[in-house]
Amino acid sequence: MKAVSLINNLSCLTIHNVCDYADSYKNKTWQPYTVETAAAYAKEVLSVIPPVDVVNTHTAEEAIRDTSS
């Protein structure tokens, strides 16, 4: 839910860790593992993006400015 407004306005990929069911089973035990897994996944995704694609991509600030004008 936190990334919905970003996805609606920008071409982006969100990576989020999930560590609980948000119910009576909620606890912080698995949070460090899920954060590390999300970070490793993000690192892997970024490692396969060609640098030229990164250079040619607009920043979030530029994209917001373009959509608001």
C-alpha cells in the first residue's frame, strides 16, 4: 500500500519485505531475515540493469515535474 502512489505516477519497481501476517501471529522474529532477503533481491535486480539504461532514466524528481506540468 505504501508504494501505490509511486506506482501510479512513476515507472518503478517496489521491493518490500514481509515479516508477519498482521494478526495474532505478528512478531519481529523474522524481520531481520526478510529485510536481508529484500535487500539481496534488490541488489540482484540492480545488477542486471545495464548502466546505460540507468544513465538514460529520469530521476523521480524529473518524472514528478514532467507529470505535474
